[in-house]
Amino acid sequence: MKTMSDWNEQEEDLFCEALSRTDPAQRAAFLGQACAGKPVLRVRVEEMLAVHAEAEKFFARAELATHLRNGDI
């Protein structure tokens, strides 16, 4: 029987693999194959990818704001 730690590790591994695929079609195909028959796993990995994308946007805006404040731009 898989433990919660095993599931978390599997989610993290799939997240990293999916993140390395920048083309949305390739990412979707990868997740479709890797998560076949495991819809909950796919949803969890997709949620992690969405949170990652939002974090990237946040930090990009923060960096821009810092440059604007400092007169770098």
C-alpha cells in the first residue's frame, strides 16, 4: 500500500517532469499518459502547475515594481 509520502513524491516527480515541457500540447500529452487511470493525480499535478504559474507572475510583477521604484527602467 502506498503511503502519503509515496503519493507526494510521485506528484512532485510528475510536476517537475510536466514543468520541463513548456509546450502546452506536449505537457497535456505527458500528463495524459503519466496519469492514465488516475484522475485525482492529474488534477493535483495540474493544480501544482497552476500555482507555479501564478507564483511566476507574482515574482515577475514584484521584480518589475522594484526596478520601477529604483529607476532602473
